[in-house]
Amino acid sequence: MNVVILIGRLAVDPKIRWANENTKVANFKLAVSRPKRKDEPEEADFIRVVAFGRRAELVENYCPKGKQIAVMGRLQTRTYEGQDGTKRTITEVIAKDIMLLASPKGNGNTTIEEDYNMEDPFEIPPEEEFKFDGIPDESEDDLPF
């Protein structure tokens, strides 16, 4: 199973481009702290992340450098030819879900409009199934105590 979950801060502003005329792509590096002991200095790993479509729009609109986010996705290794003609291999996380956490200045969690909700791997029942019918009348209580 290839599942990656990371929480960190954007190390740089995201780079936005178009993969084709319909698909936006965001590339960024996420600084993720390593676990440490009290007497050790803090260290971080800088992990490449790629987001497509609505996730890329979310990153473009709400994720400047320093923004804390959670990313769930998969690890991917790919090879490409550099500008100098040499073969290069990189490992990156392909984002499946992104959650906004604290802002760069620590203003707390951010909410997102419905337009930017990411696809949920679990089907959510229609809203009608969650209607509140009020508090039940005590006389209708069938409990034996």
C-alpha cells in the first residue's frame, strides 16, 4: 500500500503551471519536522509535492510560503532528462487530499468554501439523511429505567 501523510509548512511559494488547457498543476516543497529529543536541534526534511486540478487551485489561492498544511497522497519516483541532457530521478508526493492548518502567522485553522472540498474516498450520504427532527418527547422513551 502506497499512502503518505505529511504535516508541514510550505518552504517556498508554490509554482503553478498548466499540464494541459484543462488541468492546473502546483509544485511545492513541504518542510516536515523530524522527531527529536529535547537536547537535539530541530531538523526538517524538504519533500516535493505535486497537486493537480482543484487541489492545485487550493494551493494557489490559499497556500503561501509558511502556510501549514496536511497532505495525504502517494509516493512516486520518476526519471526525466535534465537541461544538460543527464538523466535525473526524483521522488515526490502526488497529493490526493490537502487540508489547510495554521497560517504563516499562526492565526489558526482556515476554512474553505464548498468549491474547494477535495474528493472523499468514502461516499457521503445526501444531506436529507442528516436532518434534525428535534429532541424526542420523554413520553416516547421506551427505556426500562
